Amino acid sequence: MKMNFFLAPALLGLALNTAAADEPRHAFECDTPAGHFSYWKRTVSAGAIDVSGKIRVNEMLKDKKWSSTAYVSLESEKSVKGRFGFRIFGIAKTPEFFFLELQKVGGREAIGIGRIAATKEPIPFTMSLDAAGFLKVTVAGADASAQLGAFKPETFELSCSTGDYEFTDVIITETSGTR
């Protein structure tokens, strides 16, 4: 009888830890013709958001107006209006590189060295926004960060234009406090 008394809390603790570790994984095949875009969006509401995943660049197309681009972003229409996160894109003159930019208040900023060697392998990324509005992005080992202040996102979005991109193993974790 004593053994069951001690076994039940241990099993409950194991079950709670397993449930917390198994956040849903999202995937989005974003394949668009030149000059078009597509997106996948979900609502978010927590004070702090952590995102991780991978992007595979299957094909970058050419267009007279649009560059081939994939975005990972948080968006708001109510607080600080805007779209913040990062983008990976290509330039026709330099097909051997992918370029990375952090999107933040007031424009865009290169992440780390601003470019990585073009690859067909999945490119790992993480993005974290804490409750105080500090955004940190890591893409293929390059880091960038920005203070966004009162920005409170309402949606998380994966999107692309003028190319074929594959988002895999995307995990979105929302918590109430700062880290």
C-alpha cells in the first residue's frame, strides 16, 4: 500500500513532464510561383514566445519586382503595429548565398554576417520574444537581437514569395513571464 502512495505522484510527475515536452510540431510547404506569396498563420497571446524550426530552400525563382523570400514573423495590429522576426532571401546575382535580415522597428538589420552559403539542407532557426519586448533570433548559428518595447504580438506567421520553401519541425511555445 505504501508503494502505491509513492508511485502515484512519481507517475503523475512523469506524465506532466512528458506532456510539456511534446509541443505540437508544425510544417508548411510554401511553394509559390514568381510574383506571388503564401502564408500559414496562427494566433498567439502569451507574454513570452519561443519558436524553433527549420527552413529548407528548395527553389528560388526570379521576378522583375519581387525577390525570393521566406519570413518567420510575429505580427500585431493593436500594440506597436508591425511585423517583426527575420527573413531569408536570395539575390539573382549571387546564387551561391542566402541573405538573412532581422526585421525590427525602423527597418531591417543584417543578422550576423548577413549571408550564409546556399544549401539544400534544412537551415535551423530559433526566435524568442520575452515579455519585456526583447527579440532574439538565431539562424544557422548567426545571432541578432532588438528591443521592441511595447510590442505584443497577436499572430505568428510563416510565409514566402517567389519560390519553394519548406518549414519543418516548427515548435511554438508560449509562456506568461520573462526568461
